[in-house]
Amino acid sequence: MYTAENYLLGWFVYSAGVVCLLYVGWQLLRSRNSSLRHIILLMLSVLFLTPVTAYMDDPHLAPAFFVSLFEGLVVKPSLGFQRGAAPIAALMTAVMILYALSRLLIWRIRK
């Protein structure tokens, strides 16, 4: 079993990789509308950075996307995708609402 330091180092390396992917995505979407670019990058950030417990009896966290994928394909195909998909859907909804409110607030201030 891994120690807490190993999990922390793993999250650090994983987060650095996600930041690199988001930077590449930012560069690829450079010519698009800024709102569309923001929404796509926010959704990808939530998808890849949402944590969930790796195992039911283990308090360590893992990316919800990979936990959902692993449990859905290997462990419990009937309901495995739900454990990771529920937090992702909830956070994606919250982030999109906050983004819409912030865009509205910025629009009101500039007007």
C-alpha cells in the first residue's frame, strides 16, 4: 500500500500533466470565441481534476474520471460509472453556474 506522501507526489505529477494538457488546449483554441474557450477548458479541468476516494475503505483520493472508468469497465460494469460520474456532474454544474454568474457580473461592471 502506498503512503500519504506517495499519493501527494502522484497528485502533484498528475496535476502538472493536466496543467500541460490545458495549456495545449488553450493554444489550440486560441482563435475561438473566448467564452467558448473558457467553457471547454473549465469542463476539461473539472473532468480531470475532480477527486473521489480511490477505494471504498481507503481515505486516499484519486481522479474521479479514472476511478469511474476503472470501476465501470472492470469491477462493476452495471453501476461502476456512477461513483465517479456523480461528483463530476455536480461540480460541472456548479462551475458552469458560477462561470455564467461571473460573466454576467463582469458584463454589468463594464456596462
